[in-house]
Amino acid sequence: MPMIDKNLINLEVNISTQKEMFHYLADLAFQEGRAKDSAAIEQGLNEREAESTTGFGKHIAIPHTKNSAVKEPTVIMVRNQQSLEWNSLDGQPVETIINLLVPDDQSDTHLKMLAKLSRQMMHADFTDVLKTGTKEEILTMLTKVLSD
């Protein structure tokens, strides 16, 4: 199973808080068969966020968790219709979320996924596709970046 597919990309979410977003992401992972327990995923996302912000900047966040409830490495991409307060590094709200879910026994995979995405965040062509691209464009780009 690929890390991301069209069912894991939603460009028309309308959520008003970070907490609600974590609930949505955990529920989607469970519905798509990527997680055994949505509550455990939601808790993992909240715990990770409490350590330090996952608000990368440029209105993008990369919330992530290593968790025993995750069945396999998964990427969920969401474009929210309203700005979310995220305590981001640049102080700006977030509209674009790339959620990484990794089984707790795959630390190496977790770090590699984060590193690949973080490097791409410096490139406007990458962030522009996240913010304005179609589902197909986003799927193609994220698949390429994460498989390189």
C-alpha cells in the first residue's frame, strides 16, 4: 500500500481549531484502514504538539506521530478553508496540513519522511502546489518527494 493515495488528500476541509483537526486526521486514518485506533492517533498528535509546534511556517504544519496504532507509514494532506491558530515558528496561522503517521517501531522511516518534506518546504514550487494544486498534482508531488 502506498504511503499516500487520493483518499488521503482532502482539499476542502473546514475545521476551526487545531484540536478538531487532530480529531479529523485520526478519524480519517482509521476510516482508511491506516490505523487501528483513532483515539490513540489523536492522543499521539496532541502529545507531539505539546512538545513543540509542528507549524513549519508559510501557513503549513506537519503534525506527526510514531504510534503503535499506526498500521503502516501514512501521509494525509489537508487544505483547510480557514486559518487555524497553530503557534507556528513564524507566528502565522496554518491552512495546509501534511500529517505523518508512522508505526512506533519505525523511527528511521519517521525521520526520513520528516527530513524529505522539510527540505522541500524551502522551495516555492513545492509549497505552491500544496496550497493551490489539484489533488492529482499533490499526489504526484508528494509521492515523488517521499520515494526519492
